[in-house]
Amino acid sequence: MSSANVKQQAHKLVDQLPDDATWDDVVYEMVTRCEIEKGLADSDAGRTMPVEDVEKEFGISE
């Protein structure tokens, strides 16, 4: 994503916040958006694991 596009997306994100938003709200939304973008990039690049493998790694069983 180009820096101009990131800037536009950041403006949109801030504009969608309520008028009483705090700096913490801004940071939370920015970090959340960043992590989602990273996850989508990983998925697009095939850097994923089957759910079963994640469950095994963390000792989660149904």
C-alpha cells in the first residue's frame, strides 16, 4: 500500500471514530487495522496453519 493510500485510510479511520474518542481509541483502531492487514498479507502469501495444528501446538482440544 502506498504511503498516500495509508494516509487516506488513516483519515477515514479517524473520521469514523466518535467525537469523544480518546488517543487510546485512535491507537487501538490503528494497531487493529495494522494487524489485520498483516494477517491478510500472510494469508495471501500462504503463511497459514491448519486449525488442528494450532490446537495441538497450544494444547487445545474439543
